[in-house]
Amino acid sequence: MPLRYQEGVGVDGGSDRAGMLYAMFGDGDLVAAMNEALSRNYSVQEAKARLDELVVSAVRIRGRRRPRLDVGIDAGQARSYVSQGQDTSADEYRFWYSFRWDLDLRGRLAALEEAQLRYVDAMEANGLEARRLLCQAFVQTWFDLASAAEERDVLDEEIRFSEHLLEMVKLRALNGEASRLDVLEQERNLEALRSERPELMETIAAARYQLAALSGRDSSFASKYEPRGLPDLPGLPRVGEPQELLSMRPDLDAAFRELEAADWELASALANRFPELSLAINYETFSGSASGLFERQLLDLVGSVVARVWNGGERKGRVVEGRAVVEQRLYALQGLLLAALNDVEKALLAERMSLERLQHLRRRKALARESLEEARSRFFNGAESYARVVEALGEWQEVERALIREHRRALGARVELYAALGAGARKGEKEKVLK
């Protein structure tokens, strides 16, 4: 494992990674909508239900280590039939109890209980992982919606500007200062802009439907999602050291807990190859009448040792299988850790490159705006053809929307970084039933 991130040298904004990183965007509507999604999303609720199931299973395994006491009362009538003579009958009453304790001297059941508790921890981490992935998907979709809405607004302004410009070109054509070709060029440019609007509206509607689905709601709630625009990019959080990911990422925590569970299951399989010791006490009293129930009593005290001498290699096979499972989960954890490190590196790289592109685009927008003003001035003064105005206008419009898309890409890289650092996964209290 590397000692530091290649893309994260000197990155330390001092932000609390365990807190709500997504709140750093400063969008209260986003945080409120995301909290609603966390409370209603079906994947998150399913993970909670699975955790409850595993908790009960762990309690059941714990009960196998404790003594068992069964108590019973029987009452009945016995009737005998003979070939000659009268039938006879007699009442029977019986009270009994049975005590049994399987002494877990080698720790087989204790190891099984520890394994199950690790699976409970892993399931709890999987629930946090569901929260992490939900927050990541929700914020990305929210920004898709905000970006498409901003791009639509800019496009509407461009359409209005092109419509105004078309009227001016038509007026100049009537005065003989512009040609029919100039009018056609502007009409073509206007229709090109209008043709882009349906695609943006489709993107907006699809994003709203997706937000509603992530929130556990149907499409009738889609219209309630109205972002106020793309937020500014906040300062970088403290990335920390690569080894800290083990405690920050719930998917890594779950894989580690499953590895521990496999190790305890292997210990149980090893202990299962040794003899088992149990203690039993049986008490019984019986009589032909209820009043004399305790006149005749039997008490048995039994201790037994069971050693399975030959079982066809079943127990040895379980040990071999357990060792293979431990190795398998160890390799899986190592692969997940490398993937998590790669997530952080890629997110940092993507944001750095996006910020560089934004700088160039801002400079390009300023130059495109200046070129458009100059081309318009020269055209109205008769020193330039209208084709140059159309070219400059297209360049300015393209850069303006490219800035929105690149800003969205930078925000997306930041969301990926937050998710890679475990944002959205906040640990709650352990289940009290296990204490």
C-alpha cells in the first residue's frame, strides 16, 4: 500500500471526512432532498431488514451454547383389551423435566457465534455502503438536472438573441445592406439552436424521474425537484493517508468483517474434529392418580463423550474448505482496497484536469465575446461579411455552454472524490440485542 496519494500531494483542506461532505456544496435543497431519499430509499431499507435478520440469527447461535431445560406434564388413560373377560383401564399421570448442556470445551460454538457477529458487522457496513452509493448517485443526478437546466436557460437566451439578430438582418436586407444569403444563414443558425432544446428537456425530465425513483417515490413527484443552479466548487477536503480508507469506506469494512467471519468459521471447523462432551439430567415422576403423582420418581444423571472416529473425511473437508474461503476473502479485500485507492486517485486527477480546462474555457469565452462584438461592428459598418458574424456567434454560444458542462464535470469529479472517501456513510449505534 502506498504511503500517500500520487494526486493528493499537499491536499489538506482540514475538512471533517466523517461529517456530511456533501453539505460543503452549500446547497440546502440538495441536502434536504438527499436526507429524504436516505429515509425512503428501498435499497437502504432492505439492508436494514437484512441486518435485523442476521442479529436474530446471532442470538439463536448464542442460545446453543447455553443449557436447555424442558418441562412437561402428561395425563392420559390406558385401556387394555382381552379376548375373554372384561376390558381394563387405568389413569396415568406423569411430570418430567430434562436438563441438557453441551459443554463447548473446544470453543466450536463460541467460534460460530463470533463468526455470526462478524457477519452482523459486515451487514451493518453493507447498509452504510448502500447509503454511500445512494448519496453518490443522488448528488450526481441532482447536478445533471441543474446543469441541464442552466444549459437550457443559456440556450433560451441564445435563441432570443438570434431571433433579435435575425430581425436586424432582415431589416438590413430590405435596405439593401445585406443579402438573402445572410438571412438564410441566420435562420439556419436559429433553427440549429432550437433543435437542441428538446434534448435538454428530455435530460431534465429523465433526471427528475431518476431523483424521484432514488427517493422511493413515483414519477408524479418528479416536478418537485428544482435545483437553484450548479454550486461553486468548494475547497478540497482532507484526503488523508491511503491506509485510512479501511476505516472510511464501508465496503472495505464489510469485506474485512467477512474475512474475520471466515477465520472464525475455520476455527469452528477445527474444533469440530475433537470429541464433544455433554451433561444431561432427566427427572420423572408418575402415578395412577393425580394425588399420588410424586410417589414414584426417577432421576438420571448422564455425562457423555462423543468422538466421531470415521466420517468419510467430512470434517477434514470442512477445514480445507474453510481455509480456502479465508484465502478467497483475503484476496477480495486486497482487490477492493486497490480499487478504492484508484477511485481516489482518479477523482483527484479528473478534478485537476477539469479545473485546467475551465481556465482555458474562461479565457476562450472572453476572446469569443470580443470577436463577436468586433464582427458585429464591422458587419454593420459594411467592412465584414455576415458569415464572419455567424462564425463568431457560433463560437461564443458553444463556449458558453461548454463552460457549464465543464463546471458540471468538475463537480462530478468532486462527488466521486467524496464518495471514494466514504461520504454519506455514517455509522449508527450497534444493535442493543447483541450486548
